[in-house]
Amino acid sequence: MKYCYDRLWKKLIDAKMTKTEMRQLAGISANVLAKMGKGEPVSLDSLTKICSVMNCSFDDIIEIIEQD
């Protein structure tokens, strides 16, 4: 499986918010943000914090792609 956070990055652009601003508001670590930048999985707790800050659902920020 591959994790794609492009939806989140687009949402940040629309909100005129930087990744660092979102990270600080959500209270997630730089490590979590780095994992997301690499398309790696992160905890549901971290995703929930981001969704709370961005006022959205999981589907709005992450896409899980099945690989053969």
C-alpha cells in the first residue's frame, strides 16, 4: 500500500497555510510531517489532529493506493 497526502497539500495551499503552520496548530511532530512527505503511514491520532485543524475528514487529506 502507498499513502498519498496530495489532498492535504492542496488543502493547505487553498487555506494559504504552510506545512509548518499546520504542524504547529495540530500539535504533531516534525517527524510525522517528514513521514507524510515521504508517503509513509502515520498514526490515526496524528491524522485526527490534522483533520481537526483543517476542519475536514480523513478522505479530504489522505488517499490509500493499493499496489500490485
